[in-house]
Amino acid sequence: MRRPFLTLCLTLAPLTLSSGCSDPAPAPAEERVLPPGTVLVVEDQPILSSDVDRYVDAIGLIEPEFVLRDHRRKVLSNISIPLAAGAALDPEAREVAFGRAQSLLSAVRETGELPPDAPEPQVRTGTFKDVGLIPWAIASEMEPLTFSELHETPGAWSFFKLTATSEPPGGFVGGSQVTIVRYDVPYLPQDAVRGLVQTAVDGFQVEVIDPEWEPMVPPLYLYPTSGSR
């Protein structure tokens, strides 16, 4: 069950009269600085509007009958909030994994091969239901036999090679199939990542920074109930 949503309050400290020297005034609290474009914060992890809109077109291919607000809601629920919650679990390991993944991607692009100590890549084929929404969304914009940029997936930094596709770039529909080679550098245990991320999503606070985005956040993330999601 998620922790209750916290409401920040300002509390005035009581004045104390003294005939001697007064205690030094407390240092002012540091003002939080968020990246431009931040719309939500999950346990100190900002979610930018660009993070969400990166995947809106892919959701539009899968559910073309819905409008932008619905597409953003689906991205927040299925991608952005879970990614932010997972990232908050181990920020140091996440940073180390990011550097390692960058090095691997550079090596693969330069030599076409992975270093001997690199994680074993996985080959996946199918629709977004089979290969995952994030890889499928990225593959929908790639040319065959090319490598993607680095992208965050649940508990890992990942990049992909598109080896086959049922449609050319720009011709994808919701049922389009791809074959990808997936390269992951995890920062959370991958055999337990689903449970870890779900527990984090259920327990972490989701804070709305941009009020215009509040209607697009599934209410259960903002207003906890006595049961779990």
C-alpha cells in the first residue's frame, strides 16, 4: 500500500525570550532547483514533458482513436512514472550503469562488437507486447541494421539494434513487428525488477509541478486508497 500523499506545511518556530545572547538564526532552506520542463517529481526524480512526449507518437500508433491527453496518461502510467520510481531506488548504481552503457554503445558503434565482459545481448521478435513498449517505440523510428541511442528501461540503461521490421520507418501501425538485439546494463536486479519497481511506484510520492498536467496523471498515483493498485 502506498504511503499517504504528503502535504508540505510551513511551521513558524516559537519565539524564545532570553536575557543572554540569542541563538544563531537557522540557515535558510536550500531552494529546490528542477530542470526546465519538469511536470512531475517522483521521490526527487523529475519527469520532464519531453520525457513523456518522447513516447506519445508510439501510443498514438497503438491507440489512434484517442487524443493527446489520453496518450500522455498512458505514457505516464506505463513508462514515465515507473522509470522514475525505479531510478530513485539506487541513484548511485544508476549513474555507474549509465557510464558503462555509454562505453558499450561507443564500442559497438566503432567496432561492431562488444567487449568480452559485456552483458549478453538478447534477441526479441514481435509486436510491442513481445519486445516491450520502449524498444518497440524506438525501433519504429529506426533504419534497419542501425543502433539506437541510449534509453532507460526499468532498472537498466539499454540500447537496441533493429535487425528486421514488418514496415519501413514512418509506416508503423499498432501491430507492426520488429526483431531487435537488446543490450542492457542493469542497475537493479533484473530477475526482480518488476516487483521492485511496482513496490516503488506504490510507495513513492508523486508530486505535480505543472498544474496543467495533473488531469493527465492517473488519480491512483495522487490519491491513495486503502488498497493497492
